[in-house]
Amino acid sequence: MVFKKKMPARRQQILDFIREFRNDNGIPPTVRDIQHACEISSTSVVDYNLHKLREAGFLNRKPDVARGIELLDAMGQPDFGPHKVQIVGAIAAGQPIPAFSSEGSASSAEFDTIEVAPELQRRFGELYALSVKGTSMIDALIDDGDVVIIKPGQEANNGDMVVAWLVSQEEATLKKFYLEGDRVRLQPANSQMEPIYCSADNVEIHGKVVEVIRKLG
Amino acid sequence: MVFKKKMPARRQQILDFIREFRNDNGIPPTVRDIQHACEISSTSVVDYNLHKLREAGFLNRKPDVARGIELLDAMGQPDFGPHKVQIVGAIAAGQPIPAFSSEGSASSAEFDTIEVAPELQRRFGELYALSVKGTSMIDALIDDGDVVIIKPGQEANNGDMVVAWLVSQEEATLKKFYLEGDRVRLQPANSQMEPIYCSADNVEIHGKVVEVIRKLG
DNA sequence: CAATAGTGCAAACGAATGTTCTGAATACAA
DNA sequence: TTGTATTCAGAACATTCGTTTGCACTATTG
């Protein structure tokens, strides 16, 4: 159980300060910025704790470069810069999602992307996006052209809006998910619409919808 | 006509490099980074051009701090960090928008905020947000709890979705805007609904909706 | 107790980096 | 042309800043 030894208060304070400083100033702090802010009497103490934080995977340090502290997000990726999410395909009524069927597609590269709030990626980690084609999702108040941000995963809690793949129908849909015994109720967001009931093994969850974005103008 | 003297190629190159470097590395370049990337033979030349770029309003420099170059966006604001937009109030059917009626409210401070994609603010400049209460906007596919991002302004082009204030009714609404002679047609996004017609002087445009955000989970 | 790892402190070193000085080449207007 | 502002070059300077070294204190373990 070497997972999480308690983090010393000072180390947590340093980590918090780095994030705050970066949010306020747009650039990471120097060792001495941290020293003064955390009322540490020596830069070597800061250096020592930064070293420990690096070992623990909270940040990167570029050797010999000023302000070379780079915070890492939950995925261990640098969390600066425009937070782009790949739009891996389109989702439409009764259509397979291309990116899922042709799974062998090259690692990435030629996808469209959409910028999202950095906070989203910090909170959920890796994300992808689907562009909605057609008005088939209108019952979920999702229009043609909207983009849904998805956290990939095979599991969902009751009430989550999920990307569901109906195996026998070969159809993808966005619905609210409820597990009821050994069958699944897929409920349109518009409660006046009738839900769909499926046996659990006919439904594959591909991810949870965490945000819907509609660009205008 | 002192508006835009042509920018020397080298200066443009420097500006482009700063942005690119910042996107790639998360921190601004040093003077010497710029020097080498742009194949300039002296740091003083870089310093000179940065000075000129600062005068022209493209960037800020924090004196004596490493990597103290701060790019400015179209509004002259630093363009780093989490791009938060103030949620200045709620919009609901037949209700005034609190933030607009009590105009004397303190400069800001105690508003909620929502993070948006940095690219949005770079493109539109100053923005604010409204939280939608109730289902009165359901005809525009905007649900209770959705947040609309607004670019403030009194003007709109035909087809824009706007925040319209109906003076005599004392009512705020989100509709598509069409100017037809001396009257205004306010068209719900759902084309099956009937439009509202008003005399032009009964409609105040408070801003254009540039994005709708719905958070789930 | 001794041994060891973890943490904190002070001081100094040296590389990285912003700044300034002097001069010259270039462009442009009178 | 002449003069003036702009732009560039080279070098040196001053500060910032990452890094290292040596030592001390504490806590835990055997």
C-alpha cells in the first residue's frame, strides 16, 4: 500500500501556491517566489520539496530554465495551453460512430478539435468530443451542430447521460442511463418522451456526457 | 491616420514566435529564445523590438523578471490563465435581469463565474454570462440551468441570437433577431413557434449569444 | 541505544536572463 | 545631398534564479 502517504502540509502549500500563482500571473513561480510566499527560509528547502513533488508525479521541472515548473494534470499531462479535445466523429440517429467502428484508425492527427475550459480537463482527465449531426437528439435538447464532451468509460451511474451503443440495432444514442435489475432504461432528457428498455447485454456504455456546447454566430 | 503603420516582418515574426512558443511550452520565451529562433544576432535587437511591440500594445513586459513577456488579447487584457466569465445574473421568462436593473451594483466581486475556452475570449473580447432559470427558453433548446455566453453590445445582425429587452413588457428573452423596416421580428430558434413582432424602439439589444453551455453530472 | 531516512536551514556558486551602452547600417523625408 | 528616425550589431553589465554543498534537527525502526 505505497499509494498515498500523507502529503506534508508544506508540500501541499507549495503545490497550491504554484497553481494559484500561475493562475494569477500566467507564468509559473520561481523557486524564490515559492520561498517567500510559503515563508520558507531557504531555497534549498523549496528545491527539496519540488524534487519530492516531481517524484510523486505532480509536476515536471525543466532543468536550468527559469520558471521551469510545469504542473501536471490527473493524466500526467502538462496542463497549460489551449485545452483541445478531439472531435472523434459525429453521432446521428441510427448511425454507427465512425471512430468507434474503424477502431484501427491512426493514433490521431487528423481529427478536428474543440477548445474547452481548462477546468473540465483538470476535473475529468482525458476527454473526447462528438459532433451531433441531425436533429435526432432534439428530445435531449441537443441540436444539429452541437458538440458533446464525453468522458470515456464503460460504467455509468443512474441518471448520467451516456453515449450508449445498442448492439443489435447497431445504433448510437445519447440518453439518461438507469440500470433496473438486469435490464437498462434509457430515458430521453425530455421526460414527455417514452424511454427505451433494453437487456443489459445489448447496451454498451461508451462514456458519460459531461458537457454540451453550442456555438452560435 | 496613425492607426496601423506596417509592422516590420521581423517584429511580426517575433510576435508569432512568442505565441507559438507559449502554446508549445506553457511559458513565455526568454529574450534569448527569441533571438535564436528568429536568427537575430543580438539580444539588444530583441529587446528593442519588444519595446516597440509594447508601445504598440501587443504585449506587456514585467521588468527584471525572467520570461516576463505577457501577450495581450484584442481587449488589451492578458490572455493567459483560466478564462473566467462572470455570470451576472439569471434570465427567466417575463423577469427582468437583476444585474441590469440594479445597475448601480458594485463593480463586480461577488458574482459567480464560469470557465470558457480561451479561444472564445480571444475572438470576442469581453464577455459575460447569464444562467437560465426555468424552462421558458426550451423553444430555443436551452434548458433550465444552462449558461449562455454573451458578447455585450447594442447592435445585432439579422439572424443573431440576442438578449432582447422588451421595454413595455419589462421582459428579457433570448431570440433570433431580424430587423424588418422599422419593426423587429424576434424568432424563436424552434421554427415551429410563432415569432414576436415589436416596434424597433420597444426592443433593446443587450448582447449577442455566442455560446450555450450545459454542464452535466 | 544506534542507524537511517526525511526534512529544514544557510550560504555560496554559476548559469540563465533582462538591461544598457556605443556605434553603425538603413530608410525616409526635406 | 543633408538630416533625422528607425533598425540592427556587438559587447559588457547586473540581476535573477536554478543548483549544490555542508550541516543540523526530527522521527522512525531495529
